[in-house]
Amino acid sequence: MSAQDDFVQPPRLATWLLLLLASREPESIEGDLFEEFSGVVSRSGVAVARRWYWRQALHSIVHLFGSAFQTAPYSTLAAVVTGFLLGRLLFPLSEKAIFAVLERYGVFDHHFKVYVFFATNGVAISHVMTSMFVGCWTAFIAKKYGMIATIILVFVLFGMTGAACFVWIARGNTSMLFAPLPWTLLDWLAMLLGAAIIRNRRFASRAASSLR
């Protein structure tokens, strides 16, 4: 292998996606693939190696999703359903809590701008925080397939949002269609972040246990 090959790195996006979904320590997966990637670079060049790496990463990702339903179908499905129901329960509760506080202290009558902020952005922020908790809970229930279960939940919510947008467009209700979408995207990202936090804590706990 030439000195130039030593500095060739695999596609970062492919590596990030693979490590995000890894059900075991990501360092071992990254090390194995990088060693094989370096060998392909030496034999066939960088362009071929990058295409090979993408194929391996996508194959591994598909395999991880399949394994979640083959080895732990009930816990994975239960995590997705529980996360969905938990979100449907907590989102209205957070809204009711905010409006209860606003009404209790008469914010509407004395601080109207503050009322408007909490009635709009405040509710949206509470949804983001709730989404992070839902992501944490979903990942906790699904155990080693927590990240995959959370991504499936996000896909379900994405599909429901897409169907709702289609209905609104069909009915001609497009005036307020795109306003909540940025907050909706933040909700989904918060779910994934919550799942990533649980995943990283599990990996850290396993690493600490192995050192004892």
C-alpha cells in the first residue's frame, strides 16, 4: 500500500449511518470495515473502494433492520407502538400544562406578547422536549435495537404527516400547511437524539463493565 493510500478515508456519510445503527460497539465495526476498505484501495483504487464501501454499508444497514425483526420482533414492535402511544399521550398533556399555567397567572390579560410566545413557540418547544423523551423511552424498550426502533417510529410519523399534508392539499387548505413543518422536523430529530443518548450510555456502560 502506498503512502497516499494510508490517508484515504471511507465515505463519512456511509460510516456515520452504519455506526448510528450499530447494535454492538461501533469501534470494532469501523475498524473491520476500514481494514477491508484499505485493501480494496490498494487493489482497485479509491473510486472502486468507495463504491464497495457504500455497498457494504447499505447491506449492513439492511441486515441490521432485518435482524431487529428476526431476533427481537416483539420487543422491537412493542418499542415502536409504545413510543407512538406515549407521544400521543404526552403531546396534549404538555399543551394543557402550558395553557393551564398561562390561565392561572392571567398572562393573556397582562402580558399578551408573552402569552402568544408560549401559546405558539412554547408549545412547539414542549413538543421537541417531549419527542426527545419519547426517543429515549423507545430506545430503552428496544434495548440493542433502540436506534432502529426509533427510526422506524420516525418513518411512521413521517408517513402520517405526509398523508395529512396530502389531505390538506386536496382540500385546498395550504395557507398553514408549511408553517409547522420545521418544528415537526425538530421533533423527529429530537427523537433520534434521545435514542442516540440511550445508545451511547449503553455502549459506555458495557465498556466500563468490560474494564472491571
